[in-house]
Amino acid sequence: MVRRLYFSRDAIQSCHIPRQALSRPTESHPEHLGIPSADDLMCIINHKARSYLQSLPPKGKVPWRRLYPNADLQALDLLDKMLTFNHHHRITVEDALAHPYLRQYYDPHDEPVADKPSLLNMK
């Protein structure tokens, strides 16, 4: 069983929750890459969920700095890389551990790597 970052009733709600902080770019926010791009939409297997996201009006990405004005800039950078909509574009565990925000905890010579994924059955 996979442990989730958030819970939802169905695929549609699963797509809507991250969209509150991430969204398609708008003319007023052209510097934001936002979601869902065409590439991001292709990672959604559920056709109804993909159609739902395509039907929503564009909404500019809310900068993490606005949501967490007192947070460390490196922490916000790591957060942004971990909460990227398209899982193919998210930061890897190895890269996240080597990120400057976690530098004080990171030892590249003492980071165990599993040969295969571990499956945890959590009931």
C-alpha cells in the first residue's frame, strides 16, 4: 500500500487538490510554468480526470513565497521540486537528499540504496 500525501474521494478530486497551488500559466503570470501543460496532462491515465482538468479555467500558480513568506528559500525550492504535478518531472529521492536545504543531513557515502522497491502493507 502506498502512503498518500493527501486523500481524495475519486480521481477527479485527486486532480483538483494539487491544482490549488499549481496551475496553467496565464498572461498575467507568464513566468510561471504552472500546470497542467499538455505534457503534464498526458501523465494522467484516467480520461475523465484529464478531461476535467482540461475543462477548468486557467489559474496562475501561487508562488510558495506568498504562501509561506517566512520560509527558507532553499526549503521552498525543494518543496516546489517535490510537489511538481507530473511525476516524471519530480525531483528524485537521491537529488532531494543532495539538495542544499538538506545539505547538513546528507552524506553521499552513507546513503543506503535498495536494489528493488520496498512494498509496505499498511492496514
